Amino acid sequence: MRMFRRLSILAAAIVLVGATSIDKDMREVERLRGLTFLHPVAQKTIDRTELRPLIREQLAKEIPYSLDDYIRVLKALQLIDPKASHVVDKMFELYDSQVLAFYDPTTHTYFAIRQLPKAIANIGDSSMLRESVVLHELTHALQDQRFGATARDRALRHDTDGELAYHALLEGEATLVMMEYLLTNSGQSFDDAVKSDSLIAMNAASADASVPAGTPKYFVESLKFPYIDGLRLVVMAYRRGGWKEVDKLHSNPPRTTREVLHPEEYFARFDRGEKAAPPFDPARPKNVLTVERLGEFHWRYLVGEKAATGWVDDRVTITKAGDVTAETKWQSDENAVAFRDAYAAFLRERGINPTISTVGIVVTIRYHA
């Protein structure tokens, strides 16, 4: 869901980010990316105690419903256990354990945090790794200035699937910049690493570091997706033509998580010069809590990769009374049947008896949460 905005949670970046000037770091990003900043980046250093209130304030401005309603939505969709308690606290504990620094696109400000998370406070310092975190975050500032990332993000405010897909491009690119810096400064060949799958494997291996016990799995997987699958997408672009090819992605970015999960489909559309559909932004009647487009990522999470194969489109409506209607479209009759059976079985395991309608490639499932 859209709750996880671009806060750049870097499980691999286990170092303290200092409060020094970022001018030198901006020049390093320019050198690595081959692009220049259009103007300076505002910076601010905060204590870790300020992080949670700051994130709450940002989320209140950016998401179209309250934190309590957000949890209602997740529970209604069975993305988290409806019986789970203290979910908001657990979400913020995850942030506290992972966030080392972040770029705030709403104020165009780079935030450094003085203290390390408690879970990794005893890990030794490393100037190179510290620097890589700053470069990752400043790459987001560069994306903002050169490619209008903030405006694009706002246009996707009501498009859960589209926003997650776009963040995969942003985080994948910033992670690749960070890895280029780390590899070249440790005497390794960045180009050789890009040609193999070692970068992706290294990134995936570190993704679960320092996750607090009891964190709902959905929160963790939602955070990992832009970094792991986004990096895979950007690496494929880099192999096609280096950073210049990555630049081109911003003119026609991935619009669905299906395109990120199946990058060969995305690049086929990209090479045809075919623009994606506009962002999902449906009307919401007064009795409706939300209308979502979940996309392949979320259906995979719920029913598994095999049953989510062939996703084409969906529209999921949740009323304030807790009624859920999932209207889905699939690539083939076989895909539709596989999804229908898997989703119905999943819901019944959760004690829900759904009403199911199947017409060719269209599957509609209704239930009360």
C-alpha cells in the first residue's frame, strides 16, 4: 500500500550519517551519474527521537486517509492479520530500526540522523559505507531536480500499484549508484559486477538485516520490493547502455509492478515507444473507504507467484462498513481460474466465505471483512 513513501530504508547501510556539508557528496553523485544538480539541496540533521513525529507529519500530508483507516484497509485485504494489535507501533519500530537518512521530496530536504538504530548501534563505523548512504539519498534529490520525481510521485497518490512500480525505478537507481561507489572504492570492478547477478544477490542477502521481531511480514516485503526488484530492473537498463540508458527510463517509467517483476515486458513496451495508461485515480463514493489497484505484487503476496501470473488489471473497493469487492482481469481463462481458486482458498483459510463470479478472464470476489 502507499503508506511506505520514499524514505529510503537501507538495511545494508549500517552506519551513522554525519552532519557535515553535502557539497562534496553532491559532486560525487554528479560524477557517478553523469548528471549535474540544478541547484543546492537543503539539509537538516535531526535526533532519532524526532524521526517518528516527522514521519507521522509527512504521512498525514501525503496519504488520502488516516493511519487508523490505513490499518483497517490492510486488515480488510488480509495483508496483515486482522487480529494483530499495535500495528502502527510495529510499523514505526521498523522505520526506527532501518532508517539511517532520507530525502524528503515534499520539502526537497536531505535529512541526516545523528544516532544509529539500537539494533545496530554496536556495529563499527565505516566512512565508506557512511558516504554511500549520503550518495543514495542525494541521488533521490537529483532525480527530483532532473526528472521531476516529486511531481510524478504526487500524480500516483491514488495508484497503489503504479506508485510502488515508480519507486522501484527510483530506489533501484539510487541503490546502483551506492553500489558503484562501494565497489569502485574497494578496488572491485563495477562493470564486471553489473554483468553478473552478484549485485542483485548481494542486495537481496542484506535486505532482512535488523528487522524487529514481530514486524508484520507485509511491511517488510513492501519495503524490500523497490530495492530488490527495482535494482534488477535498473541493472538490466544499465546493461543495455550504461547510465544514459537509465536516464531514458524516466521518460517512460514502469507503470505497474507487473512490469517491474517481468522487466522483459517493460523493455518491450519501452522499445516500442508505447506510453503506459494514466495513473489509476477512481472516484470514491461517500460510503467507500478506499478504491485500490493492487497489482501483481500484492496478489503475489496473498496467493503466491504462480496464482498471480497473468495479472492484467484490478479494482478493489472497500466500504466503510467493511465490504470488499475485488474485480480482477487476467491474461487467459487459465490464469483467471488459477487465481480464483487460490484466492478463494486463501480467504476460506482466513474464515471468510466469499461470493465468486467468473466470466472468462474476469474474476470478481466479494466478502465482508
